[in-house]
Amino acid sequence: MKLSQTYKVSRTFRREDTVVEIGGVVIGDVQICVIAGPCSVESRKQLLAVAHAVKQSGATMLRGGAFKPRTSPYAFQGLGEAGLWLLREAREQVDLPIVTEVMSCEQIALVAAYADVLQIGARNMQNYPLLHAVSDAGKPILLKRGAGNTLHELLMAAEHILSRGNAQVILCERGIRTFETATRYTFDINAIPVLKELTHLPVIADPSHGVGQTQHVPSIAKSAIAAGADGIIVEVHDNPDDALSDGAQSLTPTMFERLMVDLERIVGAVDRTLSPAYEPVAAL
């Protein structure tokens, strides 16, 4: 696949890697970014417990959903603005930038007032009015690949954002739907080196959605870093069995700590580093 050199996402348009900086965290440089936190913000106690745990283990950003796109209208839809308040409190306590999803143009101003990074989920990857509106908000954007979308379509979605003057875009491979039913999705490891060749934008991986099964998330996370990803975004919950969403793919804080120990070895092998402030704990 080739991209026209006129496309702003193209490596021929810009040869140097784009580095996105968010509150002192850089994505797209030698440092690996680790974004961790619960799928949904469920309560103050839950969020703060997870925030402190992932911070202690070396996470560089905190994720958490205040507005949730759920297949069933009867499933937990998120706490809305109350969830954003809790995310802001968590940021104040653990000093980690916040990543959270925005689902509609009407939500952008509200979410942007609290969040450091606006996430566009897989279902909205080709919602072009939303892409234009988040671009105009001027915030860094985490753009997830749709479950049925090609890499070219992902790059063109990013082009919609860049074309309006916002170059702070982070691409995210999160698995695609195939005929395989053993896992929630099929994580496309091919996508990482291909995207890194085609575009200057940073690329991270979402192993939680990519495989959808807690026990396999660490393996996919490590393989993504080995393949050249600039970071990972993983779901962590203090009690996954009682999670209101995606408990089956959420790591416990102990599992996340073990993953960070393993990642320290992987990033060294590929000449990368974790957060400069990260000090690996003893092997578990």
C-alpha cells in the first residue's frame, strides 16, 4: 500500500516521526507510553484505587470511560460528567494525564474541559463530523481502528483530523473482526510495522480489546512493543469479576505490575525505555 505524498499522514509528506507531548509525557519518541486504567469509571473508590496502583507500577497516563458506547442499551452507559469529575480528581492525586472517550460532537466541549487526550473509539472511526469537531478542539486525539476497517481507512480517518490543522494524533490498533471466535477480536500485529512505515504518526496498541481475555493480554502487549508500537493502552480493574464493563479483559493491579516488569525487558531489547521516572519492582 502506498500513500500519496500530498497526504499529511504520509511518511513522504513528513519523514521525521511526530512526537505528541501531553503533560510531560511523550508518545512517538524512544520512550514507551503505558496508558492504564478501568474500562469505565464506576465509583470514586474504584477509580482512585486503580489510579494509585497503576501509577505506582509505572503507568504514564490514566484511562477511564465516563461515556461508554455499549452494544446493549441496558448495559452500563457510564457516569457521564460525574465520571469526568472523578477523573479530574484522580489526575490531581496521581499526576497522570487523562485519556477518555468522546462519542458525539455535543460532548466535545464538556469532555475537553476535563481530559488531556480525546479518544475516538472504534465505532466512531469514520464519523467524519466528529473527527472534524475534535480536530478543531485542539486537543491530542487517540484514534482507534474500527473492527472492520482497513489500515488505509484508518489513515484516511487520521487525515480528516490533520487536514484541519491538528497534528496531535495517536493511532491505535485494537484488533479486527475475523472468522476466528476463540478470542474477542483478532489482534493485527502486522498493522504496527506497516503503519510505522507508512506514517509518521505514533502508533500504540490496545491488547485488552485485541484479545479480550485477561490471561492473554500481557502476551499481546509484549508482542506489540516488540513489533514497534510506541505504547500500549490496557484496562486495569481492582475487582474485574465485579466490573460493570469489560471485566473479562481487565488486568488486576498485580497482573499489571507483573506486565510492567516484563515490559522493562522487552523495551530494552528493542532499544526503547519506559517512563524516565519508572523504577522496575522486583521480579514477581
